[in-house]
Amino acid sequence: MVTIAKLEPKHAKALNRLTIDAIRDYPAAFTTDYSQVRHRPFGMLVDHLRDLERTRGFRLGAFDAGGELVGTVRLIPREGPKLAHSADVVFLYVRRDRQREGIGRALLERLIEEAGRIDGLEQLELSVSSDSSAARRLYEQTGFEVTGVQRRQIRVGEAYHDLIAMWRSL
Ligand SMILES: CC(C)(COP(=O)(O)OP(=O)(O)OC[C@H]1O[C@@H](n2cnc3c(N)ncnc32)[C@H](O)[C@@H]1OP(=O)(O)O)[C@@H](O)C(=O)NCCC(=O)NCCS
């Protein structure tokens, strides 16, 4: 059983650990490289989570029965009169040992519910790596449809991965 809640500055250390592990374990799923975050001080995330409280965006966390952070996803609403009807869904991750328990789906469903309450927000956008077939299936199951493909956007060593653009109305 997990609890989904919006992340606050007090969760910065746990979020730092979780995202560093995600980027190390799934290099083709995220555009940030492990070398860019491995020594990142968690204080940077304290500021980031504090700043989020002043925007329309949020980061959700999935917490296990012991209060440990085991999954996360972020919503970034776009800014400006011509773009504010859209928001980007980024960094969906569930810790490897807790995958296939419905946590990813619970995170996304809660994100969609919360996004639906944001004034003026009409649609969600995201990019998923062609390497992340599990994530793509999950996005399709939660109402996202493919709108395009950006070729060779992520290079990991000698391997290139496309980014698949997906969209969902709210
Ligand atoms: C994608 C991810 C978040 C899914 O989290 P999860 O908690 O395991 O997902 P759920 O248990 O809620 O499963 C929901 C659906 O996802 C799909 N799915 C999840 N894991 C899968 C797998 N290993 N193979 C195929 N489909 C899978 C299935 O459609 C599943 O529905 P089903 O169980 O009815 O078949 C997780 O696998 C992950 O963190 N992957 C690595 C990071 C990543 O790729 N992030 C996406 C970046 S855009």
C-alpha cells in the first residue's frame, strides 16, 4: 500500500537519492546523465521544491508504509498567455524493487486528477524514450496518444533512442 502526496522541501534528500538512482539505472529513459547528478547536493532540491510551491506545478511522491519515497512524477505547467493551457509531465519513476505494483499508474492518475483542478489547464504533453516501452504502455492506458517522433534525441554510448511525443486532453 502506498500513499501519494505532493512533495515538499523536507523530501529533498529522499528525492535526490531516488532521482540519482533512476538516472543511473535507466540511462536511456531520461535526458539527464548520471555524471550530471551523481554529486548533486540535495540542497539544490530544497530550493527547487520550495520554488514549486510558488508555481502552478507540483511533484508527486509515492510513499510506502514506512514513509519511504518509492516513486515520483512532476507536472510543469507552461507559462505565458499562448502556452498556459498546456503542461508537461516529466520524470515518472518507480523504484525498481517496487515496480509492477500499480504505483506508476497511481502516480499518473493522481497527477491527472490534480492537473484537472488547475485553472486554465486543458492538456498534458510528454516525451517518452523509445527505450521505455513499459512507460509508453502506461501512458496509453491513462489516455495519452502518440503525436509524433523525434529521431535520435538520446545517445547512450553508441546507441541512439527516439523520443515519442504524447498528448492527452484534460
Ligand atoms: C514506467 C514505470 C514508472 C511504471 O511504473 P510501475 O509502478 O511499474 O507501473 P504499474 O505497476 O502501475 O503498471 C502500469 C502499467 O504499466 C505497464 N508496465 C509496467 N511495467 C511494465 C513492464 N515491465 N513491461 C510491460 N509493461 C509494463 C503495463 O501496461 C502496466 O499495466 P498492467 O499491469 O495492467 O499490464 C516504471 O517501470 C519505471 O520507473 N521505469 C523506469 C523509468 C522510466 O522509464 N520512466 C519513464 C520516463 S518517461
